[in-house]
Amino acid sequence: MKVRKGIFPVAGLGTRFLPATKAQPKVMLPLVDKPIIHYVVEEAVQSGIEDIIFITGRGQVAIENYFDLSFELEEFLRTKNKRGELAELNGISNLINPCYVRQKQAKGLGHAILVARHLVENEPFTVFLGDDVIDSEVPCMRQMLEVFERYHCSVVALQRVAKNQTSSYGIVQPRQIDERVFQVLDMVEKPSPDEAPSDLAIIGRYILTPEIFRELDETTPGKGGEIQLTDAIRRLLRRQAVYGFIFEGTRHDTGDKLGFLKATVEYALRREEIGKEFREYLRSLQLRDQ
Ligand code: UTP
């Protein structure tokens, strides 16, 4: 069955990025001049995901406005003959045909996905977390879909992490199947380095079979009083195989201040119009600090 739908849960409170996230969604923070969510949506589109479902919370209309037409702005650019900017804006509103569902209370990632159940029903679907921006030749989700097409079961994206970082991730107990593919035997949420069953961390891309909804429905609040997706996937493991896949590419954790700054620098250095000057500026800072 072709996977067509993508859920984008963006209703989290973004507490790691306060106060910037007090009055705007975290995924609307820009990497240079494009909001984080734009990069993630591009990955979905390039992976063939056609139907995009945003799970939003209060105060997140900026996301809806961003992917919508902006008549006044477009008219203004037209009268000023600013064709490049106009084409760029048209490109954004033509990128996707989104659908928005409200998560009335931030009760956790698992709960956010459950809110979209009626829009997904009996199809396998994808989940994209806006915190993770992934740079790769083949879009990360495209790579994962190939694994799904081969094994026909849920697939989570994996990345190797340093031992001292396991306590920031869900870590899997793996059984290797192929060079980059592992069966997930179990998973532990944020284990200490001593308790971690491996160095393979789950990051923000998932392909899930619809059976996950039943498990989410029966999952009680876990860590932080939230309905956790990892708890529901652990329940799913009892009935179905779940695979993990080490994707090819670099992941930027833009949900964290330092990760966001690093991604900003990397994306800026790559920009034709500012990259060279920005590099020189960074060098001058380095010289000043010596
Ligand atoms: P995080 O655990 O990163 O939480 O959520 P957060 O609120 O975004 O950020 P911090 O940690 O407080 O700074 C992981 C993903 O799940 C979404 C978030 O928007 C993020 O994409 N989420 C989380 C929801 O959609 N609803 C929730 O109730 C919780």
C-alpha cells in the first residue's frame, strides 16, 4: 500500500526555546530566511508524501498563514515588479495542500498523533518532527519508505549517538537485519549510559502502521504525565515487528538552542549570496578570540 499521509505534530510548548516560543511556534524560527518547518515539509514533498496533516495548538496560526496565499503581500510585490520574491511566495503556497487539526491540550506526542486518527484510518502513515532537520542526498523519508516497501512494517529513523548522550533519546535494543536495518526488540526512553541497550537513538521520523492507533488509545500517561509515542510503539512491538533504519545524512536538532545555532551557521555558510562574507566574519571572530 502506498504511503501518502504525513503527520506533523507541532503543538508542543517548546519550553527549551522560551521566551522565543511564547508567542510563536518553534518551527517558525528561521534557518537563515526559511522557517524550520519549510525544510521539513520539503523533505516530505520530495519523498512523495502528498497529504500533510499539521497537529497544531493554540497560537500557531502563523503556520497556516505561512503555507497559505498572501494576497496583500503578493499584490504589493507585483506592483513593485519584484518577480523573484513573488515566485518564491507562490512556490510556498503551492507546495502543499495542508490540513490542520487542533490538539486542545499538549498531552504529549502520542496524544498529538491520536488526534489525527480519523484522517488516517487504515493506512500506514509517516510522522515528521519539526525539531529534526535532515540534510541528505536522498530525502530521509524517501530512504525510510524504501525500507517500508521491503519489510511492510513500522520503521523508525535511527542515528548513532555518543554514550554520554543516550539520556536525551529513546534508545533501541537492536537485532541487525541488514547493513543499516535493525529489528527493534525493545526500546528504553532516555536511559543513562550504563542502562542503554545500544548507541542507536530514535530521531524524529517514523513510518507507522495504523495498528499504532489502538496502542495509543490504550497507552496511559507516562514520563512527564504525557502520552508518549515510544510507550505505544513498545506496545506495538508485542504484536508486530518494528524496524529501525540508520539513514544516510546529517541531522540537525533545531529544537535545542545549540543545535539551532549550529544549523543556522551551516545553512548560512552554504548560501551563495551571503556564504563567503559570513565565513570571513566567522574567521575574524576566531582571530579576535585568540
Ligand atoms: P518535544 O518533546 O520536543 O516537546 O516534542 P516540545 O514542546 O516541542 O519542546 P520542548 O522540549 O518543550 O522544548 C516533540 C514533538 O512533538 C510535538 C512537538 O511540537 C514536537 O514536534 N508535540 C509534543 C505535540 O505536537 N504535542 C504535544 O503535546 C507534545
